[in-house]
Amino acid sequence: MLQPIEPVTDPATPPGHPRDLGGPWHSDAACRSDEAGLFFAPSKEPTAARLAREEAAKRVCARCPVMLACREHALAQPEPYGVWGGMTAAERRVVLARRRRREVELQRPAPQIAVAG
């Protein structure tokens, strides 16, 4: 389930606008006007077609005002399929693995350095 973000008060936002009501981040997503098929693979999609579709989806993401919120949502859930925040599922798995490794490394005690003397 998508988590709403805190509303941002903008004096230029007209009353009743979704942003004025504290609407979720995805209400401003560029992909709302595109077909979901661009962001999610059909079954048995050939590799060349998948790569072309993913690149087209990433171009939509590149112009999206909420790309980072979308990406963080997909990483936090984690979303197992589709292009979210300009990243494929495989790219998100790599980011999550790196974050887990970094967390483990930060939890390890610092090595003791012997002082010569």
C-alpha cells in the first residue's frame, strides 16, 4: 500500500487541488498519463523488447517531479516488479543489497590499531 507524504503548503496551489489536500506523492507522477504496460513486463517478453520498454519507461521517470519519492517507495516496500523511480527491479535489488552491506559494515566495531611504543 502506498504511504502518503506530508502535505506541502504552497500559496500558489489553488484550494481543492490534490496537493492542497495533502494527496499522496503518486498523484503528481508523470507516469499517471502513460500506460502501465510501459512500466510492467508482459509475460514471456523477449529480452530486446524488455530492454527497449524499460528504457522508454526510464525516460518518463527522468522528467517526473516525484521520481525520488517513487524510487524510495519501491525500495522500502520492496516492489518486486516493474520500473519505479527510474530503476528496474534488478537495479533496485542491487541498491538494496548495497544498503544491507553498508548497514552490516556500519554495525561492525572499528578494528583496534596497535600503538607502537
